[in-house]
Amino acid sequence: MARNAAKDRRRGAGAVYPHRVLPFAFMLPELAVVAVFFLWPSGQAVVESVRESNAFGLGSRFSGLANFRAALSGGYLQALEVTALFTIVTTVVSLALSLFIAVQVEQTGRFKSVYRTLFIWSYAVPGAVAGAIWLFLFEPRIGPAARLLGALGVNWNFALSGTQAFILISAMTIWQQTAYDFVFFSAGLQGIPLDVVEAATVDGAGAVRRFWRIVFPLLGPTTVFVVVMDVLAALFGSFAVIDVVSQGGPGGSTTTLVYALYRDGFQNGDVGLAGAETVLLFVIAGILLAVQFRVINRRVHYS
Amino acid sequence: MHMSKAHINRRKLTGAVASIGFLAAACGNSASTAKSAGSTTGSTSATTASAAQASSSGPIDLSVWTAFNGVLGTAFNHLVDEFNASQSTYHVTAAYKGSYSQVLSDTIAAFRAHAAPDITQIFDAGTATIMDASGTYVPVYKLMAQNNIPFSTSDFVGGAASYYETSSDQLDSLPFNSSTPVLFYNKTELANAGITSPPSTWTQLQADANILASHGQKCSLTSSGAYVMWTDMEQFAVWNGYPYASNDNGYTATKGVTLQIDTAPFISHLSMLGQMASKGQYIWNGVSTSTVPLFTNGTCAMYEQSSADLTTIQAGAKFPFGVSELPVVAGDSAAPQNTVVGGASLWVMSGAPSNTYPGDAKFLAFLKSASSQAFWASNTGYVPVTKAGATLLSSQNFYATHPNDQVAVSELDNKTPTPTTRGIRLGYLPEVRQVEASAIADILSGKQTAAAALATAQSKGDAILAQFASQYGG
């Protein structure tokens, strides 16, 4: 198939489309979306990152790398630290938890579909709504969960304690991300050929050994996908939850790179600084994903 | 009413882009913004921005963005309706845009996207941010002069005028909703503990807190949720006569201004609150948690909060409460000095079609009128900002029958402001407040001592002020 298509392309006319322009016409809406919502704003961010202006955009002038210096000397390093810890914690825990739940659910009999629906449920809740619900539960002194923690002797006040705020935000993200990962692990588990597992059972391999030697390696492609998605969710998707629950506080303990960018660019009107932070975030995300694909892909077998 | 469709759609569309595209709207095309704004600075010459509006036959629409909701929204909408009913040339539509900070950031994003409202409400802390960005607004005193409407800085009560006026004593914006923090106290709880009058000094307040605790009232004080740095740092400074920043709190310079919060008065005040917090006698739960319920449901017996919340507290409290002046630092001979207004002023944005400006002037003149001011002050906890408004209220015996409303006025007028107590005029002050809120959270949770937290806040704050000076200075 692929060879034929290539041949068609070489012949010029193309078998599917009679005209050269037509395929591009079909691609135009997608290209327009990419241009308007990705290329243009990204380009603007790069331009703004080397300029300095007041909040209203007046008096704009070239400022070299001043914004980058300001970014790297301010709260950005703390945000980098917070983001790194947040990404690692949420990715590892979501991954382990969702894999464990998926394996358990796969082994249940009659109520499999019920369990599946229940475990996927939390992903259907939008971030802002989830934030509002958790805020209601954990509101210091008022929320039911906060009172329960109080009764257990925990001095719960995430509005003042940075550690508690970080735990709360991480827990919410894990709660949502586990559901998402669960969907893919469930699908992945169903794709594992039963005969291979049965053969191993006949050879005398125990459940744990079967899982680590057969099931987990065969889930490789799924795991790569899930890790990438979890990292992206931690880097970019956590915004709504943070904005609703902690606004990056207290003391910057839940200010991730994206939240710092929002605060500096939108709340504080420092577009140049936000531009520099955007460029830095681009670079960081790019490097991270490139490394993930190179390193992990080498160890994964796509069959 | 008949806003032209083209006009609505343009604003809606840009609004949508502003909220969806992260940097798309904020980055905008700054060069062309500067050009179009510059052409209308100080004059009301025509722009081609919205020819559609000019050609429509109905009344000319004016948009006003505010942070008024709830009781305040109702009172403000009442004034807007009254203005709309009083004439047919203009139609004002007020839009609630969220918190003060949101109104400021929305205004900035909208201005950059060429979709600014005609009039916007900028809160006290945002004053320098817009005032120093000349070209983004039409100064109100000039607008009034162009439209032959009598307008003078001396029409306003001292505290409101001195807070908002420029170095040449002019008003670039219309001071509007102005309040000042006061001490609310739960009469029942204080009486139960045998305390006959609310504390007038912080030393006394601490003693009272211990008495209240021994009578089973664990928490004796809470402060404004979102604006604790306003009540316990900014207003604390002026009320007790301490400088908050160099160069007369930023009124006499932009470059080289530094904070003076890493000093003994602030350190001892915040460490006192920290000590009270460790015993549960003082509660504050971060900038995003309202503290109003803590007072109205009886958790805390006293409450440092803006006088503007008087009506909200009246609606929520099931017990008799009183209002008194903020406590002062015991032994400070200068205290009490004066508090300053907090709240917001109204700014006329540049770049709108020329036929809207006479309407802006008329609407602002209506809001400034004695009757509007009297209505506004008597239906909210705000103080009248004009002398005529205050006189009208007094002649209606308002303060004689509403002693709780009197306290804010007395604090503002307690003494003639000194150069360091007229107000606080710092660029990016909202950002400085975020830094201070972090420091306060650290102090109250016991993570850091007041001295260490304020030293950090001072250096972070100074970096923010330097950033502002570099962006606005040249």
C-alpha cells in the first residue's frame, strides 16, 4: 500500500486527488488552527521575550536578554523545582496506581464494566469543577475532609501550609490522571494474548513473575504513551486545579512553571517576562519529551 | 440599547481570543496600540476604530467595567439605571468583571486587543500601574474641561483627593468607591467576657484576647481575607504614622523607590499576629478565603475589615455588633494619624470613538453629584468622596442615625495627612501585595519568623519596584 502511494506521488498526479491544490485545501483548516493558535502566539512570545514594555504594551523597546535574566533570578527557579517534584510525584503515583487498579479490575468477573466506569469517572470531571469540589471538601476548618483530618490530629490548613497545599494539588492531579491512565492500561491489558500468559502458567511461572516478565513488557507502548501524557498533564494541564484551589500559594509552594507564566503575564501584566518564561518552558518541555522518546523507545517493543 | 451588532461582535470575539489564546491577546500588536492610543491622548479626536457605532441611530453605548457584585452591584446598577433614565443620548452598561485584580488584568488585555471598555474601575493598588502608562487613558480633569463640566480636585474630601491626585494636584481618574478599614466587634462576645469597650491599642487587644479565650471565645481577631496586607501593613503604616516606602511612599519618585517594611514596627506587629495565630486567637486563611464568615458566624469576636463590608456584615451577623477605630500601637505618640482610602477610581480609556467621550464626562459628573454620592454612601459602607456629598449626608442626619458609618469618616479625617501618610503610590503594588501575603502566610503558619519573612518580602518587593521603574521609566 505504502509503496503504491509513494509511486503515485512520484508520478505527480496522484491517484486519490486529481489536483495538486486540493489536498492543501483540505489541510487548510487544520493549518489555520495551528497557525493562529500555535505559531502566531509562539512567535509573539519569542518577540516579547526580548522586549520590555509597560503593562499596557506602550513604550515597547528591545531589552536583549534582560527578561531571561529576570526570570532566572526571580521566583522562576522555585517554580522549576516545584514543577519537577510535582511532575515526578504525579506521574509515578498515577502510573503505579492506575496499572494496579487496571490489573485488579481485569481479573474481576461479573462487575468488570461497572468497575471500569467507576474508575474512569473522575476523568470526566473538568479540572475547574474538580478543584471546586476538592476545595469544598478540604476548605480549612469548614470542609468535611478538613474536619476529619482535624479530628485525626492533623493541623490542616493548606491556605497557610505550603506542604499541605502541594500534597492537595498533587492528590487532585493524581485522582484525575489515574482515571485517564486506567483507560489506556485497561485497553492495553485486553490486547495481551491469553495464550502467552497461559503458556507461562503451564511452565510454572507465578502471578507476580507472569506480570513482570510478560504483561508489563507487553504493555510497553501503552506505558510510554501514558508517561508522556502524564508529564504533559503535570506541566501544562494542572493550571485549572491550581487556579481554583491555591492560586499558586502559599509562598509559591504550588506555583508551577505554567502558573508562574500566567501570574507574571496576565495578573501582573509583565508580558516580556512571561514571554521569556514561555520560551524557557518550550525548551524544557521539548528536551524532556525528546529524551523520553529516545530513551524509553529503545527499551520498548512494538509488536 | 441599540448597540450596533458589528461593535458587539468585535468585542465578543476579541474577548474570546483574549481568554482562550494564552499569549495571543496579551501580546497583541503593541506597536499599533501605541499609535492608536497616542492619537487620542488628551484629546477626543476621532479614531476609525468603530465607525459602525457612530452611524447607529440609537443612544450611544458606553461600557463600564467594575468589580461590584452582590449588594454593591445592586447599588451601582441603581445609579447606572438612574443615569440612563435621566437622558436619552447615552446608554451605560455596567459589567461585573470579577475581583479588582481581574478588572485590572482584563482591562490591560482588552486594551492590548483594542477592545477596552469606555470606563474601567482600577483599584487603589493599581493606580500607579495605569497612571504612569500615559496614553492608555484620557485624564478626567482634562475630559471635564473639554466638556465644560466644572471639576476641581478641591471638590473632593481630603483623603480621596490626596490618595489619587498627580504630582501637579490633578485627578487623572474619578475617585469613586472609597472605604477604609475599621474594627468590627461582636458586642455579645465582648459583653460575655466582661469587656466594656473595644480595644484602642494592640496591647489592649492582646489582653482582651486572653480574657476572651478564658471565657471560651478562642479566636478574638481575624482580618480581611484578600487584603490582609492592606489592613495590617499599608493602613497599619499610615494609621500609626510609619513610612511604608521611601520617597514619601512612592509619591515623589518612580526610580529608586524601596520598601520600608523590613523595619521594627512591621516586624513587631506581624510577630504579634503570629503569636496570636499560634494560640488560635487570630485566624487568617490565605488570600483566596473570605474571612467574613469567621466574624458573622461568631468564630472570631473582632474583625479588621473594610468599612465597605458593613452592609455584607449587617446582612450576615445574627448578633449585635459595633464598629470602632482600628487599634494603634501603644506608646506611639504620632498615632492615631489618619487612614487612607482604599477602593477604586474610575478611568476613561483612550482609543474609543470620539462621540463617546462627552457621554463619559456626563456619566462621571453624574456619579460625582452630591445626590449620587449620598445614595452610594448610604446604601454601602463606602464614604462619600465629595465634600458636597458629605454635606448632603450630614444634612440628612445620616451619621447621627448610623454611627457605624461614621467611624470610617473619622479615621480618614483624624489628622491632616503627612507626606508619608497621604497614601501609597507604588508601581506593581498588586504584585508587592502577593509577596507580602506569602510572608504573612509563612509568619502565621510558624514557618518563618516575622523578621526573616519580612526581609525576604522586602528584597522581593524591591526587585518588583525596580522592574516597574525600568519598564515605565524610559
